[in-house]
Amino acid sequence: MILIYLIGILTFGSALTLLSGQLNKGLPKWFALLTLLSGFVVLLVFWISNYKEVSLQSTNTWITEYYHNWIPAFGISFHLAMDGLSLLMLLLTFFMGILAVLCSWTEIIERVSFYYFNLLWILAGITGVFIAMDLFLFYFFWEVMLIPMYFLIGIWGSANREYAAYKFFIFTQASGLLMFLSILALYFIHGQNTGIYTFDYFDLLGTQVSPTVAFWLMLGFLIAFAVKLPVVPFHSWLPDAHTEAPTAGSLILAGLLLKTGAYGILRFVLPLFPRASIEIAPWAILLGVIGIIYGAILAYSQTDLKRLIAYTSVSHMGFVMLGIFSFNEFAFQGVVMQLITHAISTGALFLLAGMLKERLHTRDINQMGGLWTSMPKMGVIAMVFVMASLGLPGLGNFVAEFLILLGGFKVHVVLTSIAALGLVFSAMYALRIMQKVFLGPNVNLETAFSAKTDLPDFSLRELLVMGSLSICILWLGLNPQPIIDTVKPMINGLQEIYASPIITQNVK
């Protein structure tokens, strides 16, 4: 019942935050924090207690499963299941949710109860996406993520928040409708073939579809996930959304919403349409490599700190596309590591950007400089995550990108070599952050900030948040084996599909 508990506690907690705001403005954030802490502790205990059992499995097996007929007349069920990948993504969801509440503790002062209500509903939708095994239910949770994030950006965002919220909504909704059309087509094709109309994932896995139709169905799924990832050229909503969103909104966007796109490709595109995935793999890898270079160059050219960090996400997610469509063990391991380490490192950079905005009232890096003197603790933590972003050995991002490049070289040497140049570009934009913000002279500091050179360093709450992220990124860099062991059965299952001669033969 852990799966029902996770969704139920988020739903119940969101209701409590909304109602408690009528009594006291300080209660909603406490209810939100306790809700997420309880879910995270349950998941952590569950992972530790099942770690050996999961890691010893040779092929993809489901750790726990829940099934209930929801609308049997249409073949719709409330079917939830969790494997190693889902478990890691859920742990990440609740961990990032806790940090999102903590970073909003003093930032949000208007409509507090409605804010935390939306925050918990976003996390409920993300949780559902990671465990839904009925495609109609999956689409339901996919849409649940959309509306609260629209409100989060549109109400609590910066100056151009309405434009960014509309853009986010249109991109996500339009691509989601393409996926829904593919789901319906697969539903009817399976029904015509077998006489059984169902949205159940496990039943639809074996659906016989002609290669041409399978390609178009796969494309509907892939576009929806590529927009959310995002992949160039579907990325233009992301910098605007990140720039205008509140700090917690940027954290959830970078740490979790982008990951639902990669999860969708691994869970649905590759297993449901293996032949079509092989056909489109060269183009997907090409788009991934373009995203790596393009995102890094644009990141280097930004002066808005949050926009700069947003473009680094475009670059890092290009590595995810390269890894997924390389179809080998090293690449898949690197993809999972990249999903987790990117969430931590980029999420931490967005938190730092929010803290700087709160103190300096600007995101323009040309109006910063020399802040290490005033805020040495923040400077040290920023250095850790800037080094993580550029792939310094010993930190988690290095493991992820090394495994992806190692797997990519087995498939496409030229494109992977170009992708490796992205590491050079990442060093350029990462070091630019440190040089412009924390090092060098105090550029216009006295005139821009009214001679307030004694800027406050981390508070205890901020130090707790950033310290926990620092420990995580270091642990992942020095000891990635628990993550790799947990997703090993899922990776083995994908490898079995793509090693089959039935799949690989006669592919264009």
C-alpha cells in the first residue's frame, strides 16, 4: 500500500495546507513540510530494506504493485507499480519537495496556503507519473502537473510571469495532446487485434503494430517527452519559465519536471516501440548533441543568472538524449545518474540564484562581483556546484557524463566526440558564474546596492538546504554503486529488448 500512501498523503496534505491557511498563515508551510518528510522517510526506509532484493534481480521486476478496476467499461484501471527506476525518482521527488518548501519559507508571503497547495499538487502529479501503469492514468497525472505549475509561475513569478506561464502551458498542453492521441490509437489497435480494449501498460507492450503506424505513434509520445525534457528545438519555453518562476518553481522544474520527460522515454517509448526507436535513434542522438553545444553556448552568453542556469539544463539534457538512444548498459546507467545529479546540482544553482536575488534584488551578473568577501559560505557552496556542473571528478555529474560518453562511443564515435566538447563549454560557463558573481572586484556594488557591502551570508535554514545538497552530490560522485545497482534490473530489461534479433532485423 506504499503507492497509495504516497499519493494519498500528498493529496491529503495539500487539502490541509489550503484549509489551515484560514486559521494561521504560518501553518501551511509546516503541514507541507511534515507531509513531504513523512513520505521521504517511508521511501528511504523502503529502499534500504529492499536494496539487496532489488539489486540481485537479473531482469526488470516490480518491487510492489497495486491494481484496482477504475472504469472497467473502458478498460481503465488504477494500476500503480514501482521498480528501481521509479523508486529513485520518487526519492528524488520527495527530497526536492522538502527543499522547495524550505526555500519558500520566507520568500512567499502572499496567498501562502494556495501556494503550498499548488506545490503539493505538482508533486502528487509527478509521483503519479513515476508509478502509473495505466496509460490513461499516466496521462491524467501528466496533466495534473500542468495546472499547478501554471499557477506557481503566473501568480508568484517575476515581472513577465504571465507570458512565461502561458508559454509553458501551451508547449506542454499541445505536446501532451499528441501523446494522448497516440495512447488512444494504441488502445484501439490493441482492441481490434485482441478484442480486449485496455489502457494497461503490460497488456499494450505486446501490441502488434505495422512499422509505419508504430513510427507515428512513437513520435506522438516522443514529442511530448522531448518538449518536457526539453530537446532542441522544443526548448524555448524553459528559459522563460525558469527566469520568471519563484525559486521553488525553478527547483521543481529543473529537478523533477524535466525528469518526467526522460522517464517517459525510458518507460514508454523504448519498450512500446523498439523498432521505431532504433529507426529514430540517429536523429535523436543528433538533436541531443546539438542541444549540448547550443545550450552551453547560449548559457555562456547570458547576463541573467537564472537564464544562464536554465540554458545549462538544455545542455545537460542533451546528454540524456545521447545516452538513452545509445541502447547500451553504460549509457543507460549514465542517464539515470544524470537525472539525479542534474536535479541536485542545477537545483542547487537555482537556489543560490534565488538567495542572491533576495539579497541583491537583481539577477544581472554584470552588477555582481566580489561577493565571496561578504558571503564566504555561499561562495564555497557555489564553487562546489559550479564544479559539479562542469563535471569535476569526485562529484556526481562526472560519473553520469563519463558513463554516457562511454556508452555513446560504442554507437556513434563522431557525434559523441562532438558531445565531449560540451564538457569544455560547460567549464567556460561554469567558471564565468564564479568569476562574475563571487570573484573579481565589487562591480558597482556601492552604487547599485546603496553601499550595503555587509550582505548576509547563509542563514541556518539556507545552510541546512545547501549542506544537504552538497553531501548528496559528493556521495553520488564517490559512491554511485547503490544507484546503479537499484536500476540494474530495469536496464537489463531494456537490453534484452534491444538485443533481440527480432527487433534489430530489417530496421532501416
